[in-house]
Amino acid sequence: MRDQAVREKRKLLDLGKRDTMKLTLFLIFSFLANVAYANLESGLLEHLMSNYDKMTRPVTNIEDIVQVNLKLTLTNLISLDAKEEALTTNVWIEITWDDTRLAWDPSKFGNITVLRVPHDLVWIPDIVLENNIDGNFEVAYYANVLVYNSGYMYWLPPAIFKSACPIEVTYFPFDWQNCSLIFRSKTYSANEINLELAMSDETEGIIEWVDIDPEAFTENGEWAIRHRPAKKVTDPKYTHDDLEYQEVHFYLIIQRKPLFYIINLIVPCVLISSLVVLVFFLPAKAGGQKCTVSISVLLAQTVFLFLIAQKVPETSLSVPLIGKYLMFVMFVATLVVMNCVIALNVSLRTPNTHTMSGKLKRVFLEVLPQYLGMHLEPSEDSWDIPRPRRRSSFGTMLKAEEYILKKPRSELMFERQKDRHGLKSLFFDKFADGVDVGTTTNLYKGLAHMAPEIKDCVDACNFIAQSTKEQNDTGSEMENWVLIGKVMDKVCFWIAILVFTIGTVGIFLMGHLNNVPELPFPGEQKKYAPP
């Protein structure tokens, strides 16, 4: 048993040694093959570069034109800075052309069909971003150029471009922008190279759009891409010898996602602005409180206006939609303050300063309340309207006469006057025992002649009665002025509600109807989009 175990152990060790030797030989052969292949690539590169001049165009005759194809692949729409009017994108630029000087026979170089060459060793058409805004005309990283055995050159460098994009702020924040990336050669004219859009390997057609890889693309949180056409543009103002004659434009027609601005700007602005309408529910005499609320709303709207000014470019060509709305509600708030001042002036009027005409009283206290659903009871002059005499008046006069004609009291009042006028207590006693209602007036007249003090008392009573009548008249007219101010507030309330509602809906409806056109270019029936 022990000998058998030893033999099996030796057998396993032999198998392990054999596997180790096989693996070692495989690694050695792989290394030698790679070295041989690297030597072949080095030899090929040395062969191609022996008589190669990277400063000259890859043409046989000087009149020949090099065909250069461009394709733009967008990986990330980083941002659009509306303040600086700059579009930042992360792209891959695919540039292809033919260089017959770098062609070879694969059979002579170990069937090598493609060679990776540093960009600074071969001729490059010098394609740059013309409308850059940061002075960086070139790509971010110079990748190697793929050289195929047929002389076909393929270069795909990545780049982060910051290009100029004129911002149209008329419908902000419901706007859409048309930005472009303009490429052209900074060295060669149209007589030397011909810029064209790349061809599709699948459809064998021109790629007239900005390519987007769904797996590598990162969607922007503020902007949505609606159209991405591409086209070659030639400017007839220039000749073929000018560098500006031919350009390749890649367009990005993007629409803003307004949810952020609706939640953080528009809704608070509308809610704060609507508070100005509530001042009409305050009493007509509360002018100070009304003005305080209105001015507070004006200050809040000014703060929103400053916030908007920080988001849009400083331009005088157009006014943003949200700016128009703020100017509108500020104008409404100013009118509300003016109404508060006028209503307060009307409510505090008195008969000493103003006279209320009958027409004014009829319009504001009779006609308008009927249409406004108000139930007002104007104060009338109770002294000018005859009222039925109450029964208690006659009893009061009898008691007053009895009070005057009572013997003990009359003797106290006319202690010195009764002897002068020949009045005897017997006469008053007899008269008091059987007073006649018909003789009341004569009694007053007799008392007036008999007692000057009673006449002065009657005059004082008349003066008090006249003063009370004037005070009642003044209070009634002042109350009517307050009611007129209340009617004015109600009228202005409904006017403000209508103006505020119609203005708000109308202004923001303009932004809602500002949609991106179905076709990228007016007058052309092409969508410039992949099938």
C-alpha cells in the first residue's frame, strides 16, 4: 500500500512538471511571436517613413485635391452657459482621408493590414473648431492615426469644445436654441482639400447628422436635443483660394427643460404677485396697511427680477418672457398702490372739504352695488325726512309742564319774579290742578315773557338740537364717503383679478406655444436624422 501511494505521488509530480514545461514553452513562443510581430511593425513603419514627408499633401500632382471626410460623435452635452453664450460639449471627431504614400503589400510584412502611427509622424489636414470661445482650436488629446495597407487614414481624437452659441432670450425659460460647431481647415483652401461629411458603412449614404451612441451618451438635465443636422456650407462671398470658403457645420437644436424654473422661479413669483389682490379685502380706511402689503410685493418682485438678470445675457435685443411677466405684475402692483391712495382719500372726506353730488351718490351707492352683489344702506338725513310722531311725546310734554308748574318748584324758580309780575301762588295752584292741553303754547309764550331765564334755556335747547342735527348730517355724509371707498375697492378688485389672470395666462401661453419646428431648416423637407 505504501509503495502504491509513492508511485501515484511520483506520477502526479511528473504530470505537473510536464504541464509547467508546456506553459513555459507557450509563453516563450508567444513572446517570440510578439517580438517578431513588433519587429515586423517596426520594420514596416521604418519602411513607410523612409521617404515620407509629412509637410506635403498626399497627392501625386499638385492640382489634385485631397478628399477629407468628417463625422462628429456626441458623448455629452455638458452645459450651455446663457450668461456667456457658450456651449460646452464632449465629442469624438472622426477624420478620414487617403494617403497613397503610406500603402504597402501585407504579404511582404507578415499580413499586417493596419498600423498605428503617432499623429506627429503623418500628414494631417489641420481641421479645427472655428467658432470656439476659449481660444482652444485643437483637440484635447492627439490619439494615434490608424493607417491601413490601402493608404486609408483614420483618426478619431476626443475633444471638449467650448463653442460660441448666440442665445435668444425672448421666451426664457420656455426657449430653444440653435447652436453649431463649425469646422474648417486652418491651413488648406478648397483648391487643396475638399471637406465632406462622412459616409455610412451600413446605408452607404452621407451621414447628415451628429452621431450619438446611446450607450456612451450622457443626457443633460437642463437641455433636450431636438434636432442634430449636419451639412457642408460654402460661402459665395469668398473664392476657392480663401480658407473661409468651405466649412462643415454640425448643428445642435436644443430645447430647455423648464421644470426647474417653474418650481423655483415662476410658481413663487405668481403666488407672491397674487397677494397684491388681497389688499382690497382690507377696510377702505386701512390705507397704510394696504400700501405696506403692495410695496412688500413690489420689493419681492424686484428680487426675482435680479435673479433673472443673473441667468440671461446682458442684451438689449429682447426681453425674457419671465422678465415681461415681472414687469407686468409690478405695473399692476403700482396701480394697486395708486388705488389704495385714492380710496383712502375718498374714505376720509368730510362735508367741510368736499360736497357729495347726487349723481355721484346714485352711481356708487345705488347702481354699482347692484352689479357687484353688494348690499349697502346709505345713511339718510333723519332731520329732513318726516317721521310719525310717537305717543310718548305728548306725555313727555305734559310731564314737563307739570314739572314747571308744580308749586314748590315754581316758587323756588320764581321766588323774586312772582311779585314783580303779579303772579300769585293761588293762580299757579289753580292752573296746575286742571291744566288744559290747548293752552300749552300760550303758556310757553307767557312764560317766555314772564321769565327771561326760561327764554335763554329754550334758546340753549334749540342750539343743542341744531348742533345735534348738524353732527348727524356730518356723520351720515362721512359714512357715505366710506361706502363709496368700499365700492371703489370692490370695483378695482374685480378689475385687478381679471387683468392679473388674463395677463398671467396670456404671457405664459406665449412660452407654451414656442415649440421647436418639426424640420431643422425652414424651406427644406429633410429631417437630417438617421433612418
